[in-house]
Amino acid sequence: MEVKIGIQMAARELVVDTGASAAEIEQALMAAVAENKLFVVTDSKGGTILVPGDKIAYVELDQTEPRRIGFGS
């Protein structure tokens, strides 16, 4: 799943490809914003992204599968 994180006062958004479910991301986001803690997301390669909860402008979850290119099905 692709997660886009908009950060206040930043020109670009963070785009993270993660194996976490939408429910897991929502729970982590709600806890981070409510308690002014870090929003922690682990990407598909094992890296960790940390964003302060009070600096998050928006989070967009995209569960669609990317379009495939080529002749295979």
C-alpha cells in the first residue's frame, strides 16, 4: 500500500510503500496526532520513517494495485 504524508511547512510530501494495512496506519496516525507523539511507518524495504504527529498536514492511503506494463497477465 502506498502512503502519502503531507507535512506542514514542507513543499513536498513523503511517499512510502508499506506492507501495513490501512487499519494499522490509521491507528498509528490517530495515536500520534492525539498524543503529539511520532508517527512511525515501516516501508517495504525495512526502513523506518518518523514524523512528528503535530506536524502532519494530511495522510493519503492508496490501496490500488499499480498498472502492469507488458504482455503478461
